[in-house]
Amino acid sequence: MLTEFHIGIDDTDSRLAGCTTYTAALLFQELISRGFKPLDFPWLVRLNPNIPWKTRGNGALSLHFSLEDGRLEEVEKIAVATVEHTTDLNQRETDPAVVFLKGLIPNSLREFSARALHDILSVREASQIAMDAGAEAHLLKGSRGLVGALASVGADFDHDHTFEIIAYRTPENIGTTRRVNHDSVRQMDAIFRRLTFNNIDPETGRVLICPHGPDPVLLGVRGEDPASVTNAFNQLEINEPIESIIIFKTNQGTNAHLSCHRRIEALRPYQSTVITGRVSGAPRIVRGGHVIFKTGDETGAVDCAAYRATGSVRETALQLAPGDSVTVSGGIRLQPLGELTLNVEKLELTRVVDMVRLENPSCSNCGIKCESMGKGQGFRCRKCKARLPRASRVEKIEHRKIALGVYIPPPRAHRHLTKPSSRDGIRRPISFEIDRANIDRTLESLASISTAS
Ligand SMILES: [Zn+2]
């Protein structure tokens, strides 16, 4: 009897070495090499990025296989061994967890996963959901990793998803400069701009596909479908050996974390959220060059912070005026005195108010602009000395320097989940949904890349 079998992995990250995607890649390849049949590409699921105690990327991974009941134990043993093998348990911030779920994914788990994108979930709740779903958890140290491991299994990629091809470095090169020809990245970007994203930061020319630091990832190319990321990868000139290559299906670049609208009174620290309201005070610049503006709805008001690095978001925030209608998305931070701020990741300006300026009147005889006779006084024509009362000031509608629309930070300041503007209007090709032949073809092409390099 064949059954669906799902494996979730979280938090094998540590600051010095290791990378959860690497653990999942190894496990996927190991299971493939033993003849197990995947139901889909391995999933790289990014969860709420505004939780401060998680690693920056807050990623979890899940693998989905179809296998015979009699071989479940074998797969579980390989999975636990792979996680143990790739994790340095002495790292303080590492709390790896592996979750196994046999059969269909229940709705309670899907709902849990949806909330893990924008809310704070407790280990206690995760344990309850796991128990109800009949999922089995292996905690290698603490229990914090349970939330991510479980959430990755129930992720929903139906509305939108992307792919990332990741190449890993051989151990002796980890920690050294990545030898990827940057000109070849620019050429690749020129060819595959509509099918891949965030290769290059357009304003600075900075190459974004290579991470920094001592992790095993050489590079990752993100795009719309497995064939495009593979073709784009083949355009790159790489001058160091590659240990392995994998393609993940992922929610990166989809704004999946900015899906929950909340009223301002319901905001809590570390949520990712969307609020809609009106600007209720003039924007101000604070130390560091960040711009703060207050937004209010019928339930309250909250300070919204557009950081210097957010580029056009900050520029737009600076031009806001009281009464403007906005939809603001981002993460909720707790300030030292207990107040909340919303760190802006996306700003939509839906309506601007007219800004009225009072101008001195013109003289009815000469047509020239009159001068004020002093504070609270009337006006006088410089030429014919005619006088006009204070009330004769004219209202002039000021030209607003901002356009309605959606503003997001430049690619260099994107989080993994940020939907780049280049993906606007893209509709997912439904034919890529769980297509066995497509997975097999991609795995074959990956194998040929690996042996060629
Ligand atoms: Zn005059």
C-alpha cells in the first residue's frame, strides 16, 4: 500500500555553519538515490520573518514522498540521521526538530501553517496540532523547532509560489570568497529577467544571488519555474567545484506573510500585518534618517517606520500628509517604552488629500501681489498702497509630489518573502502543479549538471 509521507525540518541553522536547506537537500537526494518517489520538489517555506528569536531567514523545509507502509521506518531513520549529521548541537541557537506525518494533510495543520506566516505560535499549540494530526515529532534538543517543522508540512502554495535552484560548496571552500563571475550573473539577468528575480540590485548593480558568510550555499537563483531557474543557472560562470545542486519550491517572493489585515487595536508585537487607515500626523525624520508617520483607523493609531534602506518607501513616506489614505504592511516591533511601531515593508497610497496653502491676495488695481502688514494684519499693495483685509487671502491647492500606487524597498533590502515588483501581474502556470514527469526531468538535468562540474 502506497501512502503519502511528509517530513518537516526546522532550525538546523546556526550562525557559524550549517544551513537548513542543505540538510533538506541531502535528505532529498539520499531518498531519491534509494528509489523513493517524491510527490513534489522539496519545499522551502519561509515563515513569519518578524519573530526576533528566529534566524534572519526563518525558513523551514518539508519533503513529500509516496512510499510503501513497510518502509516508513527506514525513511524516518535516514531523516533523523541526516539532521543529526548536519547539525552542530553545541550551537546555542540551534534547536532542530523533525516532524513525520503519514497520509493527507489535515485542515487544522493547514490553518496552523497559514498563521505561522504572520503570527507568533507557541510550542504548546504546535504539540497539540501535531497530536491531533497524528504527526510524530523528533526533537533533537529543545522544542522550539517544532513550530517551524510542523508549519512547513502544511504550507499552502496554491495561490502563488516560486522556485529556487541552490548550489552548495565543497567543504574546503566554505568560508572563502565565492568564485562566481559577476559579469555572467549580469548576462544571465538580462536574458532571464522575466523568469527569474532578484539576481541584481538595479540601483547599485550589486549581485544578489550569492549570500555572504560561511554557510555552504554558493548561490541561489530564484524564478518562476524549475526549467527557467535551471537554464538561468547554466548561464553562470562558476569557478569552483559544486558539491550538489537542488531545486526548491518555495513561497519566497510572494508576500505570503503580508496576507493578514488587522485593526490597529488588534496589533501585537512580532506579527506581520497589513493595516488600512489614514495618515494622522505630519511625517517626521528621526535619528538615522528613518521616517515615522502615524496611521490611524477607527480603533486606534500606530507609528509606522520607513527605514532609510527602504528607498522609495521612505521617500514616499516623507511626502505623506494628514488625511492621506494608506495601506501599510510590515512587522510589528515593541519599543522600549512598550509602544508598538509598524516597520514598513510595503506602502500603498490609495488617496491623497488636497493640501491648501493660503497666499497673499493680488491688488485689484495693479494686479501685483500685496505684502503683509505684519502678523495678524491685512495686506497692502506696494505700488498704489491700496489696503486689503486679512480675510482676503486666497486658498491655493498645492501640487502633491507623490503618485498613488504601491511602494516597496529596492531588491537589496528585500526579505525572502518580499514580492518583487518584477513579479507583479505574473500568473502561475497551473501546468507546473505536481507534475511527476516534470520533477523527474528536472532531477535528471540536475544530475547532469552535478556530474559535468
Ligand atoms: Zn495696487
